Amino acid sequence: MLSSSVVRFTVNGKPVTATVEARMTLADCLRHELKLTGTHVGCEHGICGACTIIMDGAAVRSCLVFAMQAEQADIITVEGLAAADTLSPLQASFRKHHALQCGFCTPGILTTMHALLSEEPDASAERVREVLSGNICRCTGYVSIVEAVLDARTAYANKAAGGAAL
Amino acid sequence: MKAPPFEYIRPAQLQDAIAALAKHGPDAKAIAGGQSLVPMLAFRLTAPRFLVDIGRIPDLNRIIIADDAIRLGPLVRWRDIERSAPLQRAHPLLCEAVRHVAHYQIRNRGTVGGSLAHADPAAELPGIAVTCDATIVLESPRGQRSIAAREFFLAALSTALAPDELIVELSLPPWPPNRRWSFVEFARRSGDFALAGVAVFYDVGPNGQAINVRIGAIGIAPTPLRLTAVEAVLEGRTVTQSVIRATGTAACNSVDPADDIHAPGQYRRALFGVLTERAVAKAGGITLREDDA
């Protein structure tokens, strides 16, 4: 049996410590060790996008990162998008546009689009569709997701201009 | 779909990483972004006893644009290339090819060194490296050695990298400002590995003819290929509809893709011919007449 190691990083602003086997993915660490089950695991080989989290500002697939590689990283999961019980503007837009049905893919799409709009609040529909190609949704047909993301851009543009935190 | 057990080593310095690889030899594998290696582990297509994480080693993510070469460190991520305005000017073909790599989340983490070491037959960067006559710099306890990209890729997922060697640089020849170029690939789903792809570039001679023509292919053989027979069709000629068609025919005749689960070889060959026509037309700034194509 291989020994476990301690890894330390920040999740949604809180410092965390986990004892993991080297082979444990960040996705499994978040779900099983830190009990943050908002991050969903679909394909486990980097195709479906369901496990996307934000690592040091960039959207990445947490099934393709070992927990040990996250040492000292700043991680944001879907649980970190909303302030308390208030939906974030992106989440509220998903609700408004009915941008989900079963909801399995939604955490990965929300984190991906939050990272995208945080960096590119003026992302075009074409850009949103291109980035969304990394997330598989079998329910919606994507149209409502694109509409929700485009509608949420204003909030991110206001944030970029010095407005309220998202 | 869980990785097999391994010991994780995170060296702080390049010399420590090379020492770890030398110590464990074939039992060790370097990991950078992990975007190819982690799926390989998940599928248990590989099971190294030690993973040497080079992700924190300083200075391996540098992008150097000099008069004699464009040098990329092994930890340069696709995202870094996409977002580097100087690189868009210094090597537009590289930047365009990288835009086709996988998906946004993968491009945020996948690296130059990882793509070269993984050597997928359909990967974009190995194709650009071979087409452009790039040099790959490797470091081991024996020191540094440089190897031409065309000699680095040996077969699908197989390279000239020794177990104790680490890729420390990809060096691309400089790119003249008026060079014509294009990169075209086809994948069934956005972000998938391409069924086939082609890179074309040439300089413009005094009479408007194409000179120094380079044409490279991905996805149609176990390694990326430079297709000198197709280059010869275009060399010294101006890009016209008939020249475009001739390059497409030569492209079909130059490759012999095998059947696989994604496509029959004949389909892939025909696709490659069409992609070559489109790429040459695009490089030449000519609208391909579909009725003639």
C-alpha cells in the first residue's frame, strides 16, 4: 500500500487540508475528502467537462489534475459562485433562461462560463459556443445555455468596470 | 477509471527533476499539465511507479522571440500561446494551430512539452514542429542534446526521448513577415482529435510564385509528416485553381492512412486531399471553386 500525503490548498476562499493517495484526482478529493459534491464526475478522462473547477483563475477539468498538483492553489468550485443563498448573476440567468434540465452538467458549465466571462466579459456568441464545446449537455440542446450566458455578460462587464462583486 | 498507484515527486529545480528521472529510469514519467498523461493513466494504458511533477520548476514556461529562433519552454501552456500578442506576430501558423487543440479547459492546462512527449499522431504541435523543421532540446544527466523534430517522433505515442531525458525547449525557426500560410483540420466534434489536418506555408517570390513551400500533415500516419512530393507541386508556381487541384491530387497520392475505428483509410485519404486543397487556397487567398474541386 502506498503512503498518503498531505495537500493544502484554498477552496472557495477557505484553506483546506486533505490526506490523499498520490493517484487521487482533485475531483475525487473535492467530493470524497472535502465533501464538496457540487463538482460532478462524468467521464473521468477529460471529455465531458462536468468536473470543471477554477484553479488559479483558469477553468480546468478536475479529473485531469491530481490533488497533489493543487498544492497551494486557489480553487473555486460551483459552491463558491453564489454568495450565501443568493444566486450569482450567471446562476440567476441560467434559471431565467431554463438553461438546465437534469442538471448533471450544470456545475461544470457554470464554472467554465464564470471563468470565461470573468476574463472576457464581452465574449461573443461564437466565443461562448466555442468554449461551451468542452462541456457535454444531453438535455438542453445548448441554445438556452448560450442565451443565459450572453444575458449574464452585463453583470460581468459591470464588475470589470468596478461594480459590485459577483 | 482511476489511475494506478504511483509515488508523486515534485522537484523544485530542473536538476532535481532530471536526477529523479535518472534514478528511476523507465519506472518514472514526467508530468506537466497532465492533459494527455492523466487520461492515459485513467485508461491504464501506462502505469509508471513514479510521477515527477515538473509543473513548479521555474523558467520552464518562458516564450522567447529572438531573431534566430522562437523558443518555447516545456511548461508553456496553450493558453499562454493563445494570449501572447507578440507570438501572434512572430509565428501566426503556430498560434492558429494551437487554437484547434482540444477544448478551453484543456488549453488552460495542456503544455508544449507534454504534447511533444505524448506524440499523438493527430496532435497539432508535433505537426507544426515537423512542418517548420523545429528543433527539440532535451536535457539529461549527460547534458543537453538537440534533435530535429522529424527525428523525434518515431511512431504513434513513441518518441526519441530517453527515460532520463526531459524536454526543455522547442525551438522554431524565425518566421518572415510576408509569408503566406494556413492551417486546416477536420474533426467530427469540436475539440476532438482531428481525423486529418494540414499546415501549409510558403514565401512569395519576385513574380508572385510560391517558394520555400512547406506542407505538413497530421492524423494520417503514425507520426506527423512533411510531404515533399506535395510541396514540389506548388514550389515555383503561383496559386491558381489548377495548381490547388494538383496539390490535392498529390496529397491523396502521398499518403496511405490505415483503417481504424474512426474512419476507413480511403475516407481519410480523400479527406486529406480536400483539406490540402482548402489549405493551399486559404494560404493563397483564393476562393476555392467547389464545382471544380
